[in-house]
Amino acid sequence: MARSTRAEAFRRGVGDGAPFLLVVAPFGMVFGVIGVEAGLNLAEVMGFSIFVIAGASQLAAVQLMAEGAPLAVVLATALAINLRMAMYSAALAPHLGSLPMGRRGVMAYFLVDQSFAASVLEFERRPEMSVEDKAAYFFGVIAPVCLPWYVATLAGALLGTGLPPGWGLDFAVPITFLAVIAPMLRTTAHVVAAAVSVVGALALSVLPWNLGLLAAALAAMAAGAAVEIAAERRAVR
């Protein structure tokens, strides 16, 4: 019975993760093209997607490298963008923290926006799920996401500048994050953080080397945390 529930959870995960393919594939192709245009060879482009596996920070890092930004700026920007992964991990720890370290390590590698968003919503909808079922669901979500990401990156890198400009694949970047973020704006803190990030990024867009994004991300995290702390203090009273 336990094995059948895990199989069912895995199938649900695959079904919930499949729609992400519509944006993951073009997003991966965009990165492959941009990486080649920035002067990276095929191994370097694929290394980014395989070892970093974080599209937004990959794009930011490659663009900054192409602009000749200092290494410290490249690393700080990529780190700031990926700090959300630490928050994702903390949010999933109550659900998956009892799994063996080795399996959690594999899941940490596959922790991306899509696997987090789908998993946290599913776990909240089905609190009766066992930890094994939750792990099966997580891996189900990632199954139609990660392999296509690698393949799409490879396709973009091989096509390079030969990709027809009329395809307009750059739409995939904002659409990906809108699809992930929108269902998660469920509290005042979430909305405030999102609003501050948008306003900050637009207001600071004149700064060189995308430093405006770095500053906006830090301001958004601080604003969201402040609102959440204030809400908790009011609840205690």
C-alpha cells in the first residue's frame, strides 16, 4: 500500500510539473544562446546549467561577465538572486527534514523555483501525506523540468545566433517567474516583498552591472521580513 501511494504521489508530481515545460524549454534555449553570444564554449554553457541549475542567476552572471563586471559583483549578484533557495529549503524542512541526508542532498540539487512552488502548495493541500509520499511528489515534479532544461540549454548553445529572431523566446524568463510567484503571494509580507522588488529594480535600473537588481533583492527581503515580524508581534499581543 505504501509503495502504491508513493507511485501515485510521483504521478501527481509529474502531472503538476509538466506545464512548466512550456516555459522551461524556451528559458533554457535563451540561456544557451546568450551563453554562446557571451563567448562561452559548449562545455562552459552546459556546466552552468548542470552545476548551477538556476536560470535567473545564470543569465545575470553571464551578462555581467560579458560586460566585464568585476568578479566580486558577478558572485554577489548570483548569490543574492539564489538566496531564495535558502528560504525554499527552510520552508520545506518541516516536510522533508526527516529524510536521510543523502536523499536530502539530491533534493537540494533539484530544488528550483518550480519544484518548490508545486511541492509547498501540494504539501499544504494534503497534510496527511507521509514524508516518503512528499519525497516522491517532489521528484515527480522535477522529472519533466530538469532533463528538458539541460536539453534546451544544449539546443540553444548549438543553434547559437542561428536561432530565428522571430521566435521571441525571451518571453520565457518573466513568464517563468510570474507563473511561480503569483500563486505564492498569499500574505501581506509576500506582497510587500514583491512590490518592493519591482519598484526597486525599476528605480535602480540606471546602476551599472545590474547592481539595481542586487539592491532591490536585498531591500525586498528586508521589507518582507519586517512586515512578517510586525505581524507576528501583533498576533502575540
